[in-house]
Amino acid sequence: MRKMRTQRAIAILASVLLIGGVAACGNSDTGGGGSKDDGKITMGFSQVGAESGWRTANTTSIKESAAAAGVELKFDDAQQKQENQIKAIRNYIQQKVDVIAFSPVVESGWDTVLKEAKDAGIPVILTDRSVDSADKSLYKTFLGSDFVKEGKLAGEWLVEQKKGATGPVNIVELQGNTGAAPANDRKKGFGEAIAANPNLKIIASQPGDFTRAGGKQVMEQFLKANPKIDVLFAHNDDMGLGALEAITAAGKVPGKDITIITVDAVKDGMQALADGKFNFIAECSPLLGPQLMDLAKKVHAGETVPARIETEETTFTQAQAKEALPTRKY
């Protein structure tokens, strides 16, 4: 009888140990993000928002590329608010993701949360926009465009077009979000380039927040306050497209009465260029997804990557836009 009780106790103990082992394995497989036994990388990505056609194309590229690369993507839309991005990054840290990537709403104010990610051993990749942190060890790399160069290309084209001008050429500027890297850098590059022609003067410059609505509203104000506007430089296509409505409503012909220069080269902007409503576009490609997934795998594996990786881009005139449109991906 004692022998039967002993055998029964051993069987019960074995069952408990077996269940405990299964539960433990289950917990390791389904724990909050991070490396799993299947080797799949988990990326937390915080997007600026959905303010433009460029941003929509950028988001699509990242989501499709993650799926193709076998990367588990945790995606968050910050709706143009830095506090939302900081909250999302902290959530990713708590979830123990393998890699964090984000496109910063503004340049400043990231050191604290980036240090939290570093202390947690989670590598960070900046995409599209950089930060002004003095401590470059807080992130592994930056992937994106040279915004200063884009502004310079726009300004250099204008200088060439207006080199024979004898009188003042009045320019208005539609900036992006206040404090955002592309707004700061495109303004800087454009200003440096037009300094070569003293006749070129920026008479008004104001943020339009990278949106069509913002571009239209600010351009309406520019037109009311300045009876003579010769050139519009918009920091992205969407603001330029919004400005078209205001220019037309004011009885002026866009592309003729007012020369329009923009940045991005999304399909709607390229169509406006091909139609003669825009005059020149400096490209800023949103298709960063494939490069981002490749970088994520490298930094997760502990490989050394360049501190800055720039995308290849070009510029478009009206004739070049007509040629490129049929095969344009975005």
C-alpha cells in the first residue's frame, strides 16, 4: 500500500514538473517583444504622422518592407506630437523590442528617452529626420536625405533662372514644422544658395506645417500682405499644392505669374510640375523601407554601420517630370 502511494506521488510530481516546463516555454515564446526562439526581429517604429503624400508613401514602404524582410513591426503614428513619440518609444522599451526606429517630429528634446533605450540595450535608428543630440552614441545611425542639399539645389536652380534679373525678385517661403530638421535645413540651404544673387530677396517666411491646408492658408496671407510675389519656395509638395489654390483664387497663374519651387517629388507634385503649375522640384525619396530593414538586421547582429546613410535623389524640371511620371512609384 505504501509502495502504491509512493508511486502515485512520484507520478503527480512528474506531472507538475511537466506542466511547469510547458508553461515556462510558453512564457519565453510569447514574452513582450524582444528576441524570440524563432530568431525573428521585432522593430518598434514611431512615425511623425500622415501629414502628406510623402509621409503616406514612407509609411507604406516601411510596412511592406518589414513584411518582406520577416521583421515583426510595432507601428505608432505620433500625429505630429513629440510627446506621443516619446511615449511610444518608452512603450517599445517596456516591450523589449530588438530595435527602435523613428522619424523625429522635431530635432531637440530626445536625450533622456534615447538614453533609456541605450541603457536597455536597444539600438536606435533615426529615419528621414535627425536629432541635435551632442551624444552620438544614443543612436546607431541616421538613414535619410541631405535636407540642406535639397534647399541648395532649389536655390541654385532659381539663381540660374534669374541671373539676368536687374530688379528685385520677391520670394515667399512656406516652411515645414517649426523645429523640424527638414524645415531648418531646407531653409538654410536655400538661403545660402540665393545669396549668390543679391536681387533675390525672401520677403516673407512662415510655417505651413507640411500640409496642403497649411500651405493654402499661409499663401493666402502672403498674397494679401504682398502685392508683388515673384517666387514661392515651399518646403514640400503638399504645401505647394495647397498654395496653388490660393494663387489661382487670387487671379494669378501658378508657374507663370509666380515661379513655384518645391521639395519631395511625390506623384501629385510631379503632375503639377508636368502640367506647368510648378517649375522645379528637388527630390526627397520616401522609399526608405528596404534600407531600414537591412540596417535593423545589422545593428541587431552587432555589426558596425555608417553613422549616416543618405538616399540617392535627383531634381526635376517640367520636361523631366513628364518623362518620369508614367513609371513613378509614389
